[in-house]
Amino acid sequence: MKKVILAINAGSATLKFRAYAAESHALQVKGLVDGFGQAGSRLSLADGKGAPLLEQELSDSRRDMAVAAVINALADRQLAVSAVLHRVVHGGRRFSEPVRLTPPVRAELDEFIPLAPLHQPVSLAVIDAFTALDERLTQIACFDTAFHVSQPEVATRFGIARHWHEEGVRRYGFHGLSYAAIARRLPELGLAEGKVVVCHLGSGASACAMVQGRSVASSMGFSAVDGLMMGTRPGALDPEVLLYWMEHEGMGVAEVRRELYKNSGLLGVSGLSADMRELLASHEPAAREAVELFCYRVVREIGALAASMKGLDAVIFTAGIGERSPEIRGRVLKQLSWLGFELDLPANLAHARRLTTLASPRSAWMIPTDEEGEMLKSAAALLG
């Protein structure tokens, strides 16, 4: 049996994972449990180059059984898990780097459930499932909030009573593992010292201002709802809207939360789909409006983040939409042309790394993110 380090990226509906050789850190296999925790969930597995190895429906929809299925699928290929790295959405201000999951640390992570009520419980359930399988297994938590601890204090505050800030009601920022992976690649773009806005655009979307590779501001705040419009989340929203729903529509907390996390964003505006590909292919006016609003919010946030840095050298697109949609990248960059972004149309259509012409005063790039690879790099010291 070959020992592997398993990097787990658990979402509300999917479980992505990659297995790396314990000695060389070479990618061995990658996989996905689609419909994680839901009836009809499916496990797929591919080798390091993406060639399919396995596709099967899971007979038991429980999350712990899906975790067991992943372990068994790896064992069938003579791969034994020696350590597990977990993407954990929220580490508050307490955890600014990866940490080994001891019982006290695991208990402390429960305190952040109110700050990420839909994401944190899933990550913790996966941790507990691995512990139940083998309590001696080395497990390490890598935090999405950690990359943003470098932000200045003013960028973390809301305009509310001071005691709330001291009790943890503040801006945190998310998608940190993705941003850290991009920050590592800035030197090869000649942007190691630059002022850059990175746009992580997917079903969850955010933007981050980086100066010399460090986070100085982020579109997401106290939760992963704030900022850009997303697949099913609204992004920035006047809090009076929530009070209106509760006072005049009689909605309870659970109903409001469902509206915010499941019924808004691209899906809510279009009334058709949360999938950008489907909306771009649709001729429905509401679909076009949803796409237009998505791009408008991205452009507006880039402007705000540039102001926070007092300048802008480059924009980088990453994640599902950012990496795969030349239409969205093109729309955003055309709206930023007044700032000095000269779109290279053939390069954008070809998904080239550089998206702007060589003569463009400011540059734009498409860089694939690698959250699992970043987990492996950031946890290297703890892995020995």
C-alpha cells in the first residue's frame, strides 16, 4: 500500500478531494462526491492527469458513509491515507495558519458555527467522520479566513457599537486558500510587488485586494453572503431588507437564511438557473439581466478594492467562472477599459494566461486556482 495525504474540500453539496503521495507530494488521484449528503450521491475518481477511474452511485446518502466510500475507493487502488487536510471555512481571528486537529482544537471550531452556519457544520462533520474511522489518523485544518488576517484593522470593522466588534462581529474574508494559491504565483507574472485585485468567480464569488501578495481588503465580510452576487447568494444587501421580510412578510430566521443562501443570486434574479453557462445560453430577458448584474457587481467591487489600495496594476480571474467563461471575463474587462485594460480578444477566447494586449497600461490574467495544492503547501511543516 502506498501512503497518501488526502486533501478534502467539503462543500454543502459536494466533497472534492485529492490524494498526494506522502513522500513526493505528487498527485495520485482526484475525485468528487456529487450530491454530498443527499440521496443519489455519486462518487467519481480520476488519476492525476484526469483520466476516469471510477464512477458509481452511493447506496447510502449519509456523509460519514460517503467518507468511508472515498477511503475504500483509494484502498482498492492500493492507496492508504496517512494524513487528512481539511478546508475549514472559518477560523475566526484565533487560527491564522493550519493547525493539527486535537480534541480541544476540534471543540473550539464549534464556536465558529454561528459565523458560518451552512459551511462550518459540513467541514466538522467530515472531520468527525474521519475520526470515527481512525482516531489516530493525523488530521489538519486549513482555514479560508487565515489569508485575510493581514488586513489592516480599519478593513475589518463595521460601523456598529465597539463591543460587537470585540465580540467577533467583524469582516473576516473567505476563499483564502484560493487567494493564497494565486498569491504564490504573482512573482512569475511580475506582480510580486504589485497592487492586484483577484476575482474568485464561481457559484461562490468574491474579490480580494492584494498588495505585495498580502490581503488588504475583501468583498466578503462577516459571512460568505456579503460582496459579489453569486449562484444563489445575493452579495451585498441592505440589512433593512431582512427586517422587511421578517416584519412584513412574517418570515422566520430559517426562512430568511434560506432566501439568502438558496433563493437569491443568479438563480433568484433569472428565475431559471444558478449556472452561468445556462444563463449565457438563454435568450430570456431575466437571464440576460442576471448576467449583467453579476458583471456589474464585479466591476463595481474591483473599483472599490482599487480605491482601498490607492492604485491598481492588474486583475486576475480564477475559479469556475473566472477560469472557464471568456464571455464574463470579456464583459468585465470591457467595462474596465477606461482604467487602462485593453482586452486581447483572441487570447481571452483561447483561455490564455494573459488576457490583455502587451501594450495595455494595466494587465489582466486568468490563473487556475489550486485550493487543495495550497493546503498541502501550507501544512507542510505540520506534516513533517
